Amino acid sequence: MKIRPILSIMLLLLTSVLSKAGSDTVADLPADLRDALVRDAACSETSQEAGTEPAEFLKSPVKIQEIRGATRGQVGSIVTFEDSCHCHDVNCSSYVYVLTGKAYKLAIAGSFASLHPTRFSKGGFPSLTGKLQVSDTQAETTVYDWNGKGYQPTLCATVRQAENQKRPSITRHGCTATPGSR
């Protein structure tokens, strides 16, 4: 039966097209979000004056994820760069913006291998989980919770897994200095 594989592929394609997460460039972002990102995310390898929009920066590839609140629809966005200027190994610069009225306010900026919303919410905002890959065998994970004013790290752990180890070693620690955040 060739119909099942064809239907599966069509469903996969439809799902990817309808997905809210996508890859764009900085120039393709909504104007308010683009302006906030230009203000906050200049490439450290170039000397740019504040407030300028260099053409190369606007061409930088980014992945955007909507942050959807428990009852209010979109409450923010996660923007992750996908270029050599903003990525070091698997960790890339990520910026979390929350909507305040019609403007975007920077809530978290850091370097992460992954950063995404969870299914759990506090104060109408979903918790976020971030992973910073330290080495091939070690990663730092952080859970960020909304405290009414902004996202704060609330759970931090080091995950180690040797090559011959079946289960990782997870060590919880305080979140005083969250790796990857600026």
C-alpha cells in the first residue's frame, strides 16, 4: 500500500508549513521585534554604532518561536540566530522578548544549544527551558519561570554523560550565575 507513506509525507509537509516556528532573516521579522533585536543583538565581531541597521546584520538567519500564554495567546517570542557570528559550536545567541502592550521587552539574552517554552505556566507565561552545551559529555540546563516582572532561573542542573554510560548523571545546583546568560 503506497497510500499510507504518501499520506504520512503529506501530513508531515502540511505540519511543517503550518508550524509557528520558522526560519527567517532579521529583516523578515515584525518591525517592533526587528527593532528590538537590532538594538540588543549586534554581532560582537563587528563595530557597530548603536541604532544603525547594517545590511549584513539584517540578512542574518534567525529562527523564531512564539511564546503562547496560558490564556492570552502570544505573550512573546524567542529569536535564535543561526549564523557563525552568533553561534559558537552548537550554542547560539538567543533572545527572549515579552510583549508589553505593543512593544517588545528583552527578558533573557544568552547563548544556548536549545531554548524553548514548556507546557507549564506561572502567571500566564510558560516556563522556559534552556540548554548550554559545555562539552561533548557535559551540558547545563536551566528552567526559567515568570515571576510577574520577568523570567528568572529557578532550577539549574549539570548533566554529564560519558560515552559508555547508559544514564546521565544529573546534579542540581543553585542558579546564582546561569551559564550562557548575559
